[in-house]
Amino acid sequence: MSKVASALGGARYDGFAHVREIGPLGMISLRAKPDVTGLAEAVTAVTGCPLPAQRRVELAGGNVAGWMSPDEYLLIVPYDGVKAALATLAEKLAGQHHLAVDVSDARAVFRIEGDKAAEVLMKLAPVDHATLEPGELRRSRAAQVAAAFWQQDGGYTLVCFRSVAGYVMGLLRHSAQSGAELF
Amino acid sequence: MLILECPYCGVKAEETELAPGGEAHLKRFGPGSPDEDFEAYMFARKNPKGVHFERWRHAYGCGKWFLAARCTATLEVFGTYPAQTTEPPADIVAKIMAKRPDWKGYK
Amino acid sequence: MSTRLAKGGRLIDRAAPQDFTFNGKRLRGFKGDTLAAALLANDQMLVGRSFKYHRPRGIVASGAEEPNALVNMGEGGRFEPNQRTTTTELFDGLTCTSQNHFPSLEFDIGVLNNYAARFLPAGFYYKTFIHPRAAWKHVFEPIIRQSAGLGKVPKDRDADRYEQAYAFCDLLITGGGIAGLQAALTAGKAGKRVWLMEQTAHWGGRAPVDGVEIDGTPAEAWVKNAVQALEAMENVTMRLRCMAAGSYDHGYVLADEKVADHTPGDGRPRHRLWRIRAGQIIAATGAIERPLSFAGNDIPGVMLAAAMRDYLVNWAVAPGDRTVVVTNNDDAYRTAIALKEAGLEVPVILDARATVTGDLPAKARALGIRVEAGKAIAKVKGGKRVTSVAICAQAGQGAVLEEIACDAVAMSGGWSPVVHLWSHCGGKLNWDAAQAHFAPDPARPPLNHDGSALVVTAGAASGVLLAGDVLANATAAAGGDVAPVASGPVEAAMEPVWVMPQGATIDLRMKMWLDYQNDVKVSDVQLAAREGYSSVEHTKRYTTLGMATDQGKLSNINGLAVLADSLSSPIPQVGTTTFRPPYTPVTFGALAGEARGDIFQPLRQTPIHAWHEAHNAYFEPVGLWRRPYCYPRPGETHEQAVHREVVNTRTNVGLLDASTLGKIIVKGPDAGKFLDMLYTNVMSNLGIGKCRYGLMCSEQGFLSDDGVVARIDEDTWLCHTTSGGADRIHAWMEDWLQCEWWDWQVYTANVTEQFAQIAVVGPNARKVLEKLGGMDVSKEALPFMQWADGEMGGFRVRAYRISFSGELSYEIAVPASEGRAFWDALVTAGAEFGMMPYGTEGLHVLRAEKGFIMIGDETDGTVIPQDLNLGWAISKKKADYLGKRGQERPFLASPDRWKLVGLETLDGSVIPDGSIAPAPGTNANGQRNTQGRVTSTYYSPTLKRGIAMGLVKGGLSRVGETIEMTRLDGSTLQVKIVDPVFYDKEGEKQNV
């Protein structure tokens, strides 16, 4: 048995949409202002993605670079690749004021898939999906906890804090039950 | 249930995504400051029926603090702007003046 | 009697019979019926008893305004009281029972109140239950509680599920009558994102019932076409069975969708609460017909005229064979005409107006119906059913001219616009004297975030009642200019009638019901006015007018008109009561949504939670975390378990899941400067690899949080916070960095959940870690108050030599994903050293034995560090830190402040929680003076006696004194003031 365990061990639920916990993924919280010299190169070097603009999320293979705030980015790489990624960032951003920290284990990640996957999120987050553009990363709340989500591979990827993974899985399960389609 | 646009991420955030932070544009008084100044900084809060400047944090969003100018009676919002602002921006003041000619200014 | 007609019924499907039971009686209706229609079709006119007098009550209305016909619906997990039969769709297998009677609906003993009605006037409770004072608690209240409340409380857990959903639109239109449909067509064609909702199961509202023609086609056909056209628009979302409950700031609207009330158990959520953000709201909510106030207007068989027409046209139900119509307007003639045309008898139409002209009365007369102008009902006769009406002149005192046998009465007192959504968020009303109703004042609408009108009304809700006007008004409301043309008869003006007859005697006024559900009569409001209640809001509360579950939909205007008359004030001067959400009651399930059971609230779990559960942990809440309080073994009490865990930690080794501890990274060229502002002591000079305990204060100087700070590298620190404080302190840091010192180069990251942190505590701690193998954890390699990264048993770890127990102690952090595996490895390695897990209560006892303070126990937001003898952790050198100016305030330097001491009883017993130390004399409020209180108190299994910490005036200067303390029950005990460090005062045990 591997000693590395995701929050829910890959829990799944199939209703009108399909929900599964994935991960753990390698995640880095990178805090830096966008005008930091070499920032875009550093992000690309680590993720293969361009530096995301305001509210955007860039995808490259399984890697992700998301805009979290004017001075914060979320980088997703393979779980085993975090140490190397942090080293690359440290090297590329040496001498520049920044903070890159491993948050891989502080998060839980879910996939919500199916034609009506958006309807699951419409029940949990006060977000207008009609104005949510493809490639937009939305930080909001899922019922009572913080969450961020974006469209990816025909479904949604949702990230929340690890300690509330069970709660969020409960929310997703409740919201995805067959017969509870919104439209 | 207010909606305020976060000036940092551009999201029109509803109140449940926000955390309130009380009156804006307070000046901090530290060690050695006169009692009156410290009292004003700590305790003297405006509670107007009308134009008010407030601190809000986009707590469930980008996490940034911003400032909002709004009318506490009608809930009309005159604008939001970054927290790194020491006094209300001129364009917002002009907008308030146009809509509330009797307004005496933020001080 | 009330029956189903052989033909007609636009909403029923006669090929689909539906069986249901009422009070156990098996009855049959049709698909499309409301429960009320089906009850009437089975001659079940008597459906309930009134709240106060237990009078027999029948169905009055056909919609959301129904005050009487409330039933207990369903059984077991689907039981719900106070369900309106008029808005309940019939389904096969429905069961319901009537409410508010004992022993049965037909024979109710509570009706005795009716005979005592003369002695139960408005304000009866306030007047009667005052003396003797003690009687309220012991006599009156228990009796009132027994008889209070409508319906029964559900006993079983709700079998259904509920959910909420967010929706956004440019325009929300509430009400699916012709006004709402026309507004939606107009806005939909203009390309707006429109939501259209209707509270019933059908589009079209009243127009098809009233026989309106629109653009030359019957309303029914026009509605069908409109619905089809709207369904074809992608930008229009339509919802039936969806009631807009309330409108709020900035276009927020709550709407309750009854998804599966009519199909229980089909697997769908029962209700869905929509949380809608609308750019603008059009309230096309129609109007509600008002009753007339005549004696006996509550006897079963007396109905609103339009409701009777609804039952006839929509469901082919005739509430009576002989119906007397009484009115002050032309609209009620439609009911008389419809009844006559259906082959039913209408012996007379009593019109309170002195002269009756207009197309509809002419048509009634042409059909051979007797029309009596200037006439009124003196009294309705009957008990559980109308038997006749006594006729009088409207102008007189009620002298009976004639008595006419009948089994039903259709009444109409005019129409009131449904202005709730307009008024909820501040829209103002005007009194329309011609139509005798309050209508929205377009010049004073509720305002949106940009100062524009948030709500506009359309159709009857605006106060326009004729179909042509309704469509024109709705078109304009939605920004259109070409409205369909509706044709209909010309209607003459109505005349307000507030009491019938005008000069009714007190005997009659005592039988005129205003509020059917709360049993408020004309005489009650008049009495309130005589007793000095001139404000409509006060009168409402004194008489309970409009305070029942129907919120006065039928009674408010009639009641305030009677009040205005009694006060000789104009109606607009008296005004209305406040309209508050919800429009009709919303079930708690919908308001709770998904938040029940396991997901009632987000309980935070550490990566080791499952192990705790498997090992019988008793959990306690710490913020939203659930932490093990102790791990009771079979046969052990919690107290015994805590004692065992403490003793074992002091003698062998204990294991604590400390993952909840807050961990915040602070990094940047200005990080040291920033931490020096945040903490009361100096953090910038902390050596790399070292740890230091620090205190954080609010700007007032009061202690806010504490924890150990570790210097990671040249510009990085890691700040530990309390378990409950991580998010708060992180937000506090960001607040200062973003709003005050935004030019400082500092970044923070809350990494609390990145790590599982496990404390290995006790004399054998080092042996356990050495058994696990890996990094050197000797005293020399890892001294007290230092940390080191390394590898331990194959895990990547960061080990801190810090102690909250006074024992040799390591706190070891591993990535959360490896937390459970690392804990398991420790449990295995520790077995031979007597290792046991301990919980938060053990942690508390261990720290109290050492005199360590706990944020939230020793602090309460009014305590400065100096009060807790923590002056050593306050830098004297720093020019500034958060709280320093606050602490300069003279009163905080007073020698009289309560300061931390240890406390112990003379006999070794435990001081009860909450004990206080009284002092001689009384304060300005006449309360006993106090000089201290207990903040933490435990039995120390190490010392085998009670120990406590407390805040006492004068603090440590009084060590050795014995003072008296008072338990919560008032008894006293003698307590000795001692040093707060009870165990290992020199600190030898932790530094080995």
C-alpha cells in the first residue's frame, strides 16, 4: 500500500452527472506580481502553460496554470514533480520577491462530468454559468466552503481544501442525484 | 444581499462571497499618539444614513480587500476601488456629488 | 350541496380518477383537481375549525389566499401540517386530515369558546393573564400552549430531500397570467434573458375563467399560443409550481419550486429553492378579491365570488345549488352569469350600490336573475352550512326585509393588487379611492444597485383590472409598445363597502369576520380603536389581524378600513402594515436545502480522522474541526480515559493528532519587519532553525492568538496559530499587508492543511522516534526550541522540539497525504514503549499542570498579555507593534487588574467551572462586587488533586491568600491563591 493517500481515496458517485475524487495532484501556490521578471518563463517551464491572465486558466496536458488573484497563481503538475518544479521556480525567480509553496496535500480535487455537469455546480455556487467563459477559473464557494472550478476535458475540475473533502463529496453527491436535473 | 464588483478580479460578487470590514479610510494611530486620535481610530465610527465608504474582502474569491462607496439607505452602489487608496477616488466622488447634491463629503 | 357537474372543467381529466382520503373517508377526484376542488366535488364543504372559537369553516378561496382550508397532509415522514387545499394538487393516494378540533371535525368541544366569544375580545390574553404574576408560568402558559398553534408538529424525520439552486437573469417575471405572459413575450422578443414563473400548475391565470377575448381569440387559445411562443425562445426559462417568496436587495429573489409535491416519492427533490439574481423584476402577481364584512360571513358555503367561478369553470364543481351573490362591483356578476349558464340557481344578486348599470348586470337581468340594488346581507344563517340569508338595506342598521333560502353565498368586496414583491424591498403604495385599494406608486419604486427601479408591476398588480388595460400595462412594463387588444364588457365603478349593512349593530359586527384564520372580527378592531390603538401596526399585533399563516391576504385592507373608519381618519393616513417575505409559507426543508444530516455543516477532518473513529474516539468540536477529546476504552468513562491518557503521557509516551494547528508561511524581504509588528516580541532576530513562542494582540492590546514561530530561511518564517485561529490570523495578516503596509514585500500562505502534524510526547518520545529510525533526534542534534528537516521511518518530515505539556516532546509534520501512514508507523513503533494516543482534554490537563495559558480559556478579548504574566514576551525595545498603543492606556496598567494566578481548594477537590470570587459591597447597579474568576479547572491525575487557573484582582501579589469563591449554584468554597505552575516548575522534563 502506498503511503500517499488522497483525501477520499478516489471516491465516486454516479447520478445524472458523474463525480469522482482524483489526486493527489501536485499543486503549487505561487505568489508573485505579474510584472516580476521571468515569471511567465518560470510558469511555462514548470507547467508548459503561458502565464494566465485575470481569471483565466491555462491547460497543457494534465498541467494547469490558473489565475487566483492579482498576485497568486495555482500551478498543477504531477504529484511527484513538485520538488523539481519548486526547484525550477526557485532558480528562475531567484532574487525576485515571490513565494512558491507546495500545497499538493492541502487540497482535494474532484471531477464532475456529464452533459449536465454544470447543473451540479449551479446548486452549490452563486455563479452565473451563462457568463462563465471557457477557460475561466472561478473562485467562489460550494455551499459553505471555499472552492475553485474550471471547465476541462468536457467536464469540470473542482478544487477545495482537504479537510472538507468529505463535506464537498456529500454536496456533489446530493446535487448530482438522478431526478434532480435542473433543466 | 448586495452585489459588489471586486476591482481586483472583476467578479460581480454577491454578499455571500464577501466579508465586511467596517468603515474605510481610517488612519492608524500608533504608540505615543494622543488619546483623542487613538480613540477616534479605535472607536469613533460613522454610521450615516446615506453615503458611506466601507471595507470589503472578496473572501470566497480572490481574497483581496477592496473599498466600496454606497448609500446605506437605498443601497445604491457608487463604485468599488482598491484598498490601496487613501481617499475616495475623484470619479467616484463626482458620481456621488451628481446623485447626492446634499452630500457633505467623506470627512 | 356541493357537487361535480356532468360537463366542463377546463383543468380536469375525467379519464384519470384519483383516489384520496380526508379524515379517513375514501373520496375520488380527477387529475387536474386541487384538493379543495376535489373536496368540494365530494360535498366536503366543512374542512376545518377556526383557531380561537373553533367555528366550523369551509373553503373560501381558490388560491394562495385561502385562510380556512388548511389540512394535515400525508403520513409519517411526509406528514406536514397547514397545507392549503386550494394550492395542493390532487394525486392518487393523497391522505389528509382536518385540523384544530377535538375530538372530531363534526363535533368539536373547543366550540365552547364560540359561545364565550363575548368574553374573548381583542387583547383578551393581555388583559386576563396578568394577575397573579406567578400564574402565568404555572397555570396560564401551559394551558395556552396546549391550545395554541395550528395543525400538528411532524414527528418523523422528513422522508424527502430538498435542494437549492442559483439562477441569473436580466428580467424575472413572477406570475404566469396574461400580464406575465405578455411581459415575457415582449422582453423575450427583445432578446433579454427572461425567467417566468407561476405559482400554480397552469399558465394563464384568471383570463380564461373570466371569458376574456384577446386579439379576437378566446384567452385560453391566446395563452396556449403565448406559452408555445415562449417555449420556443432559448432566452426564456419558464417554471410552473414556482412561487416567488420574497424580493431583496439588488435583485435577489427567493422562489420555492414545488418539484414533486404532486408526485411524492418519485425520486425527485420535493422542493427546490431558487436563489435568483435578476437585473429587474416584473411583478405580474395579479390581485386578490376581498370578502365583504357581513354577519355570518364565515359560515361554510360563503365563498369569494371569483373563487366560486374558478371552481365552476376550472374543475366543474358547483359549491352550491342555490347561490346568493353579494357584491359592490360588476365583476361578481360574472359568477352569477356562469352559475346560471351552468344550470344552477341564483335566487338574487344583492348589490350594495344604490344604482346598478353596466353590461354585466344587464346580462344577468336578461338571464332572468333578480338584481337588488342598494341591498345587503343582514345575516347569513346556518351552522356547518349556509341555509339562508336575511336581506336588508345597505344604508340601514340591518332590519331584515326578506329571508332567502340558499346553500351558498358568493361575495365580492373588490380587488386588491398583490404588491408583496414590490413592497418587500421598499416600493411605496398609493391609495386608489376609485377602486378602494392600495396600488404601487411608480414614482417611488424599490431601487436597484444603480439607483434604477428594481421592481415594476404589470397587470392587475399595478391596479388595472380590465383585460385590455392589463395587457397594455404589462407590455409597457416590459418595455414594449404594441399590446394585444382585449375586449370585454364595460364595467361600472365599484363602491367601497367596509361593513355590511353600513350601520350594523354590535350583535351583527360581532359576527363579521375580518381575519378568518385568527378569528378577528370587525368588533375586535373597533374595540382596539376605542382602547387607543391608532397605529395599524399596533392594532395588528393587539388583535392578531393578519398575523396568521395567510398573513392577512384577505383581511388586511378590510381591517385597516374598519380601523380608519373607527378613528375617523382617511385610509391612506392609517396606511398598511409591512409586507414581509415569504409570500406564502416556505417549508423549512427548502430553506435548509442540502444542509442536513452529514452535510449540515462542513466538519473538518484531519488525515488521521478515520483512525480516531476506528479507535472509539469521543470527538469535540474545535471550530469546525472535530478533534478526539479522549479515547475511552471498554468500561471507561471519559473522565477515566482522560486521566489514563495524562498519566501515560507523563510516565511513558503519548501521541496527539495536532494537524489542526494553524501553519502560515510568511516570506519576503520585509517578512521580519512584518512579524515584529504582528507579534509582541521580536521575531526578526530569530535564528534559522530556531523556534520562539509569540503572542499576537488586537489593536486594542488584547491578546488574540499565540503560537510557536519557526525561522525557515533567510526570508521565510512559519507561524503556528491556534487550531481555531488559522483562517482568522491569516486574514488578519492579509488585512495589514493589503490595507496598511501595501508597500512591504511580504507574501503569506496558509499551509495548515498541507501537513499532518503529530506530537510525540513523554519520557519515551525519543525512544519511539529512534525506533522508527532516520534523522538524529538527540538532545544535541535537535535541542529544545529548534526544528529540523529530515527523514524518519522513510517519511519526509519536519520535526519541531516544542512542548505544550512540559514533557520531552516532538511535533512532527509530514505531508497530509502521508499523515495516516506516518501515524500508523508511530503507533507500531511506540507499542513497546507504552505509547497511547491522547485527546484534547488530556492536552488541556497537561498544559494546565504546567500553567500554560489557552487562548479562549484564559483570554476572552479583554485580557492583555501582561494580565497573564506574559510580560516577558513583550518587547520593550520595539517602537511599535499591533496593540502597543492600546496597551499604553492607563487603565491597563492599574494594579487592580485581574491577573493570572493558580488556584486550589483546601481539600484538593476540583473547583467547579464558572466559579467566581465575590468581593465586599455592591457596584453601581446594585450587583455584588467580584474580585476574580476561574478560567481553567481540572483534576490533575499527576498531582491527584484539583488544580485551577484564574484571574484575580492583584494577581500573584496575593499568593498564599485564601479567598472565597461562589459556585454557580450559589454555594461557596475556600480557595487558596498559588503559583499557576503546578508541575515541574523548573522545566527540567521538557529539556532533556
